[in-house]
Amino acid sequence: MNFCSACGQPVIFKIPEGDNRPRYVCDHCQTIHYQNPRAITLTLPIAPDGRILLCKRNIEPQKNYWTLPGGFMENDESTLQGALRETWEEARVKADTGELFAVISVPKWHQVHLFYRIQMPDFSFAATEESSEVKLFNETEIPWSSLAFKTVECALKHYLELPKAGFSVLNTSLSG
């Protein structure tokens, strides 16, 4: 960051008085520019027959790798609303509700990934501009070596352990 978004003057990187971390600060208007992690909201869609829906990414990063539908949360929406919106945008799956089952922090990338388990109302889904292919997988068919992100792998493994361990929300952090 070079200039203040409030007044346009140059900013400096320093620890503001009363704070404990360096921040971009405008000495002209005294605005402190906080930079916070971005929320990534995703779903794990479960078909009526129990299979899991995955999307093959048609965009970078990780184009042509499999993932769960999701993306950046927008302003003025809840985490669940963001996850459901992204699921529609990437897989044309319409759901009304979901339950949080994993929260994975990725400090290296300044992100927090929130995964919701949703029940697909039927077998309706489709590829979109963001997903070149959308497909249902049972546990033995999941393309583990072709998953786009470590967080997706971690969330899928947690979900597959739930029947054995009972329901719990995974809350963890990944290094990369």
C-alpha cells in the first residue's frame, strides 16, 4: 500500500500508538489501514445417495484440479449465504441451509476457510464458467492426488471420519 484510501496522501508502515503490530498509517489524516484475513466459504454438497459433489476448476489457481465449490465471501452476506452463492455459481446446486463442519485457518495466505455440509435437494448440478466439470464421487472414487487445495483435502478427510467419530466441527490451521 502506497497511498491512503481516505485522503490520497502517502502512508507509512509503523506500529500505531496503543497497537502491537505494524500497520499502514496515514500521517496526514491519521487513518490506520488494517489488513485482515479473507474469508473463503465453501460447501461439501452431499447428493441424495450419499455421494460427494466436486468441481473441476476452470480458473486459476489450480485450474483442472478438483475442489469443493466455494470462494471469497462478499460484503453484506453471511458465511453460509456466501457458501451457498458460490455453490450455485460453480455447480448450479441450489440449497437453502447447511451446517458448519470445518474451519481451517491458512495464516500464510491470510485466509480462513469455512466449510458447510449441505444436502443436495436432488441430482441437479451443472458445469459453469468457473467449473469445467462437476461430478459426484463416492469415498473410494475421490481423486485425492488431483485435489486443488490442502484445505479441501483436510475437510474431506474430516467429513469421511464423522460417521466413525461422531459429529464435530474441525477447527485447525494449515501451514501452506
